[in-house]
Amino acid sequence: MNIASLNKRIDVYDNVKYTNELDETAYRFEKLKTIWASIVPQTGSLQKQQADTILTNVTHKIIVRYESGKDISKDMQIQYNDKNNVVHRYEIKYILNPYFANEKLEIFCQELMD
């Protein structure tokens, strides 16, 4: 694995259970940690829907060191702030450990559009 390619600082957010002001159980994303990663765009599509709405589907592969990301799970989210201070949020679809080598993790995500 080429360590120099891990040139982006990403934040990993965990889905944490809490009790809200109505004494109900709810969930929210809280920052778990910040790690180095490589973000590789994979595919993208735009679909025009009814009432002139546009559905976007942008898929990325985020590569991290195995030791840094072994506790990342599918119910978490990833956030990256680019050099222009634009926030990119990613929903994790699935996580691969290539060849079970425990060297790197490939996290396949869909970018969330707000």
C-alpha cells in the first residue's frame, strides 16, 4: 500500500443513541475520530425525476489503513472538508478487506447531498 496516497483527513462519525428532551430514545451522529485516507471517485449519475427534481448518485471508494479503520462499521458516516471548506458527507454502503491481508480497508460510499 502506498502510504503517500493517503492524503486526505477524514472524520468518522458514529451513530450514537441518546435520550432527547421528551425522554425518548433517538440517534445522532457524533465524531468518533479523524484518520488519513484516500478518496477515489468511482461512478456517478444524475437522474431527472418528476417535478424537475434531480436524483444524484455519486459513489466513492475511501481507502484507509487497516489498523486505523478496523472499528468502522456500516452504520457510521464519513465527512471530508476539502481545501475550499466544502463539506462532503458519505454514507457507508460496504467495507472490504482486500484478500484478508489486514493492510488496508476499502470503504465504498455514497455521497449525501443536502
